[in-house]
Amino acid sequence: MGAAIAEELQGLVKRPVRVNEPMSRHTTFRVGGPADYFVEVESVSQLSSVIRYAISRNLPCMTLGSGSNLLVRDGGLRGIVLSLAGEFKNIQLTRLGARAGSGARLSLLVKKCAEAGLSGMEILAGIPGTVGGALIMNAGTRLGEIKDILENVSFVLSDGRPKTLNRKDISFDYRKSLFPEGSILVEAAFGLKPQAPSVIMNRIRQALQRREKTQPVSERNPGCIFKNPPGDSAGRLIEQAGLKGRRVGAAEISRVHANFINNLGRARARDVLSLIEEIRREILQRFGVRLEMEVKVIGEP
Ligand code: EPU
């Protein structure tokens, strides 16, 4: 059964289809069990045909960005995991804006806009991940969120049909967006302003330096674990509770920023999840605050 599906999928795409692909290879946390079928699509037509195939076989199908902000459980993912390559990584600059494929690296887009003298995108400097992932999470920094510079987004609906929506017709919130259920983002257009490249580059350098000082950027982690509670900082609360350095297995609360959990070696998702539960319990008891997850937890136990 598995081999037949892999073969049929291989008929739809050019890049090699991988069976039982460990998700620890595809997440910045380096944690996660295997995906049944790991499929890289390079064009919208390949994407649509894989979606239609998944529907016909009743296989679950999800899209992976660069694997940041994600915790995949140890049992892995059933069905198809799509990775967006080829034309999904395109970046095109215009006089007053940029168009980027959802699979493009956000950091590359930030850099290209700065070099071209287009200002606005630099508010996102330092955020890991892809353009698509950043849109779904409404990623942001203290300087703003991706929704602030967005003009429109094109995507493929869960039945394979294409659609484009303007910014004003998409609802965004703190680390949250509401795209139609099951849709896959294809590309987005952003509105930017002319500015001297050196000025933009300076802002980026400052943001990256600040991030490097305050966050464990070169460790294996998914980014901030919890959303900030209204008016406060999850990192501050966790530090105040004396939890920095707390460990379960190879999962450790960062000593640099307490809203990060680092994978020190071969951490399992179950270790990370029990550390997360410990933090939530402690913060609720001490401060009466219920911390909400920012990192998306998916897959089977
Ligand atoms: N703080 C502590 N101890 C810590 C961490 C932070 O006391 O261990 C204090 C800091 O001293 C500061 C306050 O908490 O007074 C806020 O900390 P910081 O400026 O580092 O920002 P943050 O609120 O913790 C948010 C975003 C980050 C984003 C930064 C910078 C969330 C959950 N976090 O962090 O986003 O990089 O601002 O813009 O919204 C992410 O989304 O994955 C993420 C890391």
C-alpha cells in the first residue's frame, strides 16, 4: 500500500518522494517522528495535482515551511507532508513593493528588499521561517507584524482551486490569521517605500544584534514557546518562577531567554511537552496566568 502510494505520488512531482521521513530533519527544533510521505512540489500545478490525489486517496495533507515554530510529536505525521520548492521560492521586487512565493525564506526577502532600497520589510528582520509560515502566524517583532505591509495573498483552496484575497479581507490577530480552512498559501504581495539601502541595513543590523543578545538564536529550538500574555512577557514570568535551566531529558529551558526550550541533543517531543506542562502549571500557580502556546504542536504521540 505504502509503496504504491509513493509510486503514484512520484508520478506527480519531479523531486524524489521520501517515505517515513524523520521530521527531526525538517524542524529547527530537530525533534519529531516520521512523515509517511514527504513530497516537494515545485509549481502550482504540481501542488494542485498532489492535493487532488490526496483527496482521492483520503490522505491527510499538510504543508511545511522551514520547520520553525513547530513541535512534531514522536509518532510523526500520517499522510502527505508538502514542502514548497521551485517557483514557490521566487522573489520579485517592484518599484514600490515585493512579491514573494510562500516557500521563500523571510530573511532572504528582508535582505533583498533592503539591498533594493525598499523599506518596510525590515520590521521582520531576525524572524526565522518562510513567507507562508510568517503569514499564517502573523509573525512580528516589536516593530510590527507582517500584516502591516501585506497587500494581497494568493492561495490554493482545500479542493485545489486558486484564490486571491486582499489584506482587508483577511483577518489577523496577535500571532494568528484566518485563511480559509485547509488552504495552502502560494504567494503574497507587499507594499514598501523607497529608502536608502544603508539606512535599512542599519536597522536590520541593530535588530539582529539585539536578538542575538537576548535570544538563543544559534541553538536548536522552535522560537518562542508561548504567546505573551496581555501586557506581560512569558519569558519574564518563567524567569521569575526560577525555571531557567530546568530540564526534562535533553529539553532545557534556555538560560538566555526563558520563553525558549533548547534541544540539547536528542530531545523527544514527549520530554518537551512535559517540560511545557511543568511551566504552565508553575506559572498558573504562582501568577494565576494561563500561558497559551505559540508553537504549533502536531502529529501523533
Ligand atoms: N525577559 C526576562 N527574562 C527572560 C526573557 C525576557 O525578564 O528570560 C524580559 C525582558 O528583559 C524584557 C521583557 O521580558 O523586559 C520582554 O522580553 P523581550 O524584549 O525579549 O521580548 P519578548 O516579549 O520576550 C517578543 C516576541 C519575540 C520577538 C521579540 C522581539 C512573543 C511571544 N515574543 O519577545 O518573538 O522576537 O518580542 O521583537 O511575542 C517568537 O514569536 O517566536 C518570538 C521569539
